[in-house]
Amino acid sequence: MQTDTNKIHMDIAYIKFLFKQMLRIRRFEEKCAELYTQEKIRGFLHLYIGEEAVAVGIMQALKPEDAVFGTYREHGHALARGLSMDKVMSEMFGKVTGSSRGRGGSMHIFDAEKQFYGGNAIVAGALPLAVGLALANKMQNKKNVVVCFFGEGAVAEGEFHESLNLAKLWHLPILFVCENNGYAMGTALAISESEQHIFRKAQSYGLAAHAVDGMNVVEVESAASQYCNSIRNGDGPCLLECKTYRFRGHSMFDTQLYRKADEVEEWKSKGPIKKLKRWLEANNKLNADELIQIEDEVAAEINQAIVFAEKSPLEDISDLYLGVYAEGQS
């Protein structure tokens, strides 16, 4: 790895933990793609494959009381935040044991206990919601950090600019995380934005902001920890631009005509899991037996989640109106 931090030398067990977390997300998503072709998962499916270092790195900087807002590509965020794989998979299957009782599916995973305020199918839709929660935290004198993930496609939306402006104007405890994969839905950033360095847009509003290698989990974790500490100390909102790359298309229906196959392969060669694996092996910190054990543990967890989801029931028709209307006060 290019980033050589003290944490790597101090705690190899922690680095292996980061590796396993990324691998959990990768293998989970690969299995979801397979289940989608079998029509066990329906609706839309946006895979996070290639971007695992961002979710895993950011989540290490958070406390249980902090809040997380994801995007419609949020399976990785949910697993990294600590939602059980059983509940996430069951949600993908549309079962009542899912994190949103099967009503949200792939794009609306939610868990109040984990302070995970779910995915959002609207591009940039989570930004004003996150600002609202950060404002509530400030008004209640809470030190909690709100983290809001979004892609670079959201930067073209008005909510992005309005949210950053208000966050700075009101000095809110929020970390904006841009997962910049270079193509948004399918349009290269170079032909859609005159200023392609997203962090500079944030700086123009007065936020502390910079870019990091989003394929390097250690670099992401380090930057997120610094910014979260700054926010807790009352220094105001920050933005972290993570330069990453999704290896699969925008969704399962994407033919990917907007990018060349050799470009994808080049990025895969420097993917976050391969990068960390090479570092561990080069420094004799991960051997073949350990890798097999990690893979086996991840596979077992995924298989258990599938069994759980398949055995879980669909929501009963009698619960159709549950959660739709609030009970009135007498």
C-alpha cells in the first residue's frame, strides 16, 4: 500500500479486520448479483463492488450514536455499519424479517438501532435530510456526527449546494462523503462538470475538504477519523472526496457503453481488496491458510443469510397499513 501509517505497524489484527470487512461486502454483493439473475432478488440492484474501502474506512471513525445516510448503492454502507447480514439479505428478498420489513428492498435499507437512516433512491436526496438531523443534534447540544454519503452525480443537483451552504452557515456537525467513481450514472465527470475536483466546490463554501485515494482503506479511515474528531471538537462541517471506481455497471441493467473494458480492468488491478491483500502478503502478515479461513468464514455468513432470507415469511396482508398512518390523539 502507498499509505504507510503507524496504525498498520501497531495493529495488524486491525488491518486484517478491515480486509475481512471489505471482503464481506464484496462476496455479499457478488452473491446478490447471482441471486438477482435467479429472480430471488427483484427490482433494482446497484452494486458497490470496487468501492468497499470507502464504506469500511469511514465507519471506523464513527461512534454508535452517530448517524449515517446512504445512497441507493448502500449495501456496503449497511454491512460496514454493523447491520446483520441476515437482515440485509432478507430485505433484499422482500421478507418481513428484513431491516425495513421487506418494504424497502435494495435501495431502502434502514435500521434505527444502528442509526442507519437508509438508502435514498433520489440522487442527492439524502443531503438535506442529513443537514436536518445535524441541525437537530446541534440544537440539542449533542456531539454526534452525521455522515452523508453521495456520488459525484449528486454534485450537479441543487440540494448539494444548498446543503453545503446551510451546513457551513449554521456550523453543523456533519461529514459529507463524496464517493467519486468518475461516471455518475453513465456520464464522465470530465464532460459534465467544469470543476472536476469535488472537494474544491466544498472549499468554496468554506468547508474543510480534501480528496483521498478511495481505493485505500487505511487512507480513508485516517482522513475520516481526523475530520470526525474535528467535527466533535466543534470545528464545523467537512467534506471528504474519495476517488474510487465501481467495477460493475450503474445497475444490473447497465450495458456500460460509456467506458472501455481495459479501463475497468486497469482499475480492478488496483482495487481496494487486492491492494490491501498485496500489502499484507508482501509484509508476511497474511498467509494462504489465513486467507482460506477468512474466505470460509465469509462464505458461511453469506450462506446463513440466504437460508435465513429464504425461510423468512413475506409480510402478512393484514399489515398493509402498518407504518402508513400515525395514530391520532384523542
